[in-house]
Amino acid sequence: MIDALLFPHTRLGALFAPLTLVFRPAIVSPSEDRQNCGCSPPDCPCQVIQPPPLAGELPRFQSLVADITQKGAAEGMGRLLLDARAQEAGRYHEAESSRKLAASIMAGHSGQATADRRQDDLLWNERLLLTLAEFLDDEEAGVNASWQQLDGRYRQMLAGLRGDDEAALPPPYIMDGGPRLAQYIKARLKAWSRLYFASKTPPLPVWACLEAAADEIFEMRTARIGGAAAALGEIALPSRLDEEGRAKLAGLTELAGQLATLLAGQHPAVDFPAFADAWRQRLDASCPGGNRGCLRFYDLGMLPVGAVLGGQGELAASGRLLAVWRPVA
């Protein structure tokens, strides 16, 4: 198994389950609740990285989230925070949107602008954005699930009213890719990385992310040094993984260990094609057929992910290698 950071999501979803064949992921739990990381050991082994604690502010934070939830405003507030953070210009600027919105929310909840007296409101703001974004994930997932269960004739009627030839599903949200995917991932990626760097966690060798998050990383990296990341190669994994499928793929554990050794070497690009061929043969033998996703590895060289996202010291050297997961529905 290879240690890796998975982001920008704050909990492991079904979309990332196949990656646990290769990685032992580390994730941030913004709610300071180790049971809320979305893992189910030993099926999804992970470690939870804890940012600096909110300390005396934690009860107030939990009360605020509970109050927003009881009023049925968690999904709407999550969308508001993400939209404000994602905007590059306009009413809110990226550098101040989360702070202003969080301060106004807290003032309305407690009667005083508590953010003004906190030494480090970053910990509150980023947790709030990511926590409410999870409510929005759940809402959008439910919307799409309900739509898929509609009677076929009713869906066709709706399609006819729209003038479509086919009864298309409504655009899915973050977990499956959609029109808001890029801007929302950008907002969450920045919040996630700020919490990670505030945690002072030791650097990890590999970072793993969805393709849209990788695009954002490559964009930031290119803006800084003007060079492209070097592609090492790719391996295939089943796009969906259940208990039966995991048992069939147990034989890949040894190769995952070999992959860790390969990536730790001086010249992984030279040996990667031979390894990828061996991986494909073992995968075909263990689990023939079925939909497969693509896990592509990049060497970011002198400017790794940690440096791109603003890490300091050891963390600036974290993530020289980036694994980009492209699932197939």
C-alpha cells in the first residue's frame, strides 16, 4: 500500500473506493470527529489528519451547524459559500468571501461577531465551508437518485416539454462531475489544502485526486513555472468495487507494493510501462470484463503539489507524485 492524500473531498465516497486497493489514504476531518471521515476500516483503511483544534470554539461551531441544519438551510448555505468562494470577481473576492460570510452567519447566530476576536478564523471558515458542502453533496445525490426512480413515461414527458429527444438525467453534482464541478472543486481544494497545511502533518509521497482537481493543480503549477508535469503512465482499476470484487482483486496487493517501490525509485518513468503491462495481465486474470477507470501517475518535479497549494517547509515538498483518478460510470 502507498500512503497518499486524497482531496478535495473531506470523506471517502464510493467513487474513491477502488483506490483503496493501491492507497492507504489520509484525509482531513474538518468536524474534528474521527467517526465522520467516511471510512469503514478495514475495507477503506485511512488515517484522519486533524487540523489545529477549534478548542473553546468547537461547541459554538457544532451548535451553529446544528442550528443551520434544523432550519433546513444547510444545503443552501453550502451552495452560497461555495459560489462566493468560487467567484474570481464581483461582489465577493476569493480572499475575503469566506471570512465575510462566516462572520455574518456567526453574528446572526450568537448576536456578536465572534470571528473578530478569534486568533485564527481560518480554522472556522474552512471547516464551515467543507462541512456545509457535504450537506449539499447529500442533497444533490438524493435529487439524482429520485430522478432515476421516476416512471419512464413521466421522464419522457418531461423531456418532451423541454424539447429534448431523450429523457436526460439532471446534471449530477461533485461526485460524478457536472457543470459546477470545476469551480466548486477549486473552492473546496483551497479550503482543504489550508486545513491540511495548518495541521503541520509530515509530508506524504503521493497525492491522489479526481481529474477536475488535477486540472486545477496543473493550472496553478503551470502559472508558477511554465512547465508541464511529466506523465509516468497509467493502470486500470474497476470503477465500482464491492466486497466480492475486492476479494477477486486480492492478488493485486503484491503488485501495489511493487508500485510503491517503483514510484520511490530514481527513474520511475523508465520502468513504468513494464509494470503497467504486468498489472493489466493480473487484473484481466483476476477480474475480467466490467467497467474500468484509469489511474494515471504524474511526476511534478521541482514544484510538487505541496508547493503549488501554498505549503511551507517540509510540506512544500509533499506530493512530488500525483495520481489522477478518472472513473468510468
